[in-house]
Amino acid sequence: MINVFNKIRKQLLDENKTGRYLKYAIGEIVLVMIGILLALQVNNWNQNRALKKEELKIMKSLHQEFSENLVKFDKVYKIHFK
């Protein structure tokens, strides 16, 4: 793939077609930028997904702890006010 781009670049420079070469160079820069932005977006998506998974895990743990504490409280409450 890179060889194809190198051939096009060399051919345009050899033929002194500076205008076309500049358009080609700008197009190549835009493609690289799009690739980088796409990679960043995928990375952000994966990080957000991992954070939500961790948040859900913590919330379940808190819910379980709260339920256990409620049961303990009920037992102590019954003992003191019986």
C-alpha cells in the first residue's frame, strides 16, 4: 500500500506537476488525520465501556453491603426494642 503512494508521489514530482502533488499531499495528510481521530474515538469508547463496567461492579457491591447492613440493623433493633 505504501509502495503505491510512493510511486504516485515520485511520478507527480518527476512530471513537475506541483499543483497535483500538493493536492495529493493534502489528501494524504487528511487521511492520516482521519485515521488518528478514528483511533482516538475507539480508544475513548473502550475506556468509557470499561468505566461503566467498573461502576456497575461497585454499585452491585454497595447494594449488597447495604442489604447486609439492613439485615444486621433489623436484628439489633428487634433485640433492643423487644
